Amino acid sequence: MSDASGSTNSPGTPPKAQLPPGMVIGPDGKPCKICTAWRNWKPQRSGSSSSSSTENTGKKTTAAMMAALASGKGFQNKPPPDFRPTNCLPDVEQLGRATWTFLHTTAAYYPERPTPFQRANMLNLLHSLPVLYPCSHCASHLAEETKRTPPDVSGRVALSRWLCERHNEVNERLGKETFDCAKTDDRWRDGPPDGSCD
């Protein structure tokens, strides 16, 4: 299995030098789209790259630049580097944000005193993620974390805190800012105290 940078290759995979930086290799030994941030996903183009096709691409690029400059718009409307069409499949970052949003919001509305049935269902949900989550690296990490620190489904506050702490561990590992777990209700249930989201 490779690490998150895709630095280890399985038999039949492209050599490390051919992989774009940040590309993650999936359990099948092939580049994994759902495990890789979109900005790092650069599929190899099929076919040979002849000098004539390079010249044609260069001419098209030059023509596009000249047209943009002639229109007076220049490149002011150029999309940011991470822009991607909305019809593209999710990448690891989009999937992660959506999953965390779902889990934090579900915890925010979880009962203060859940019934045994509700507790069992919440545990089933949390334990199913490492089995079903599309990103194998994320799933195996979550499996390790839930074994190390089992989910606390005793009530809304405990579950929200448990999820916040797991999310912060991921953020720390990725070099991102952590979240103040005392503010989970402000973020996922009530909204900011200043009323800016009302």
C-alpha cells in the first residue's frame, strides 16, 4: 500500500517519476481519483506527443491569448487554479468536506439522551465508514482512530466532541487549522452568536 503521497508503487503501476506530485495510488495499485485532490489529478494523455501536436497546441494557446487581449478582457476572468467544472467527480477534499459536514450536522441533532436503538444505529453508521468509504487511505485511517478512541454515542454533546476531536486529528495531520470543539453548536446547530447566518 502506498502512503498519501503515492510514493510506493505496486507491480504494474507507473514508476514513481511518472506520477504527478500528490497523486495517491489506490489498493488496486492504480492512481486513485477519489483519494487524490483534484489539483493533483493530472491523467496521462493517451497517444504520442509529437512536435506537430505541440506546435498546434501552442498556436491554439497563442490564439486564445491574443483573442482575450484583443477583447480588452485580458485574463481578469481566468478561473482560480483549483477551479473545476461542477459535473466532475468529487475528489478527496470535496468528499471529505461533505462527509465531515454530514457527520457534524448529524451529531448536532443527535438526542441528548439517545435510546439504545439510536445509539446502536449511530455506532453502525460510524463503524460502516471505514468499510464503505471510497478513499481507502482515509478509511483505513478512520478504522485505526475508531479502534484507538471508540466513538462516544452516549449523547449529543459527547458525540459532537468525539467527532470534533477526530476531525482535528485529521486537520493536524494535513497541516490545517484545528477547530475549537467548544463551538460545535455554533458551527453545526445554532449558528454564530452574532446572528450573521440568521
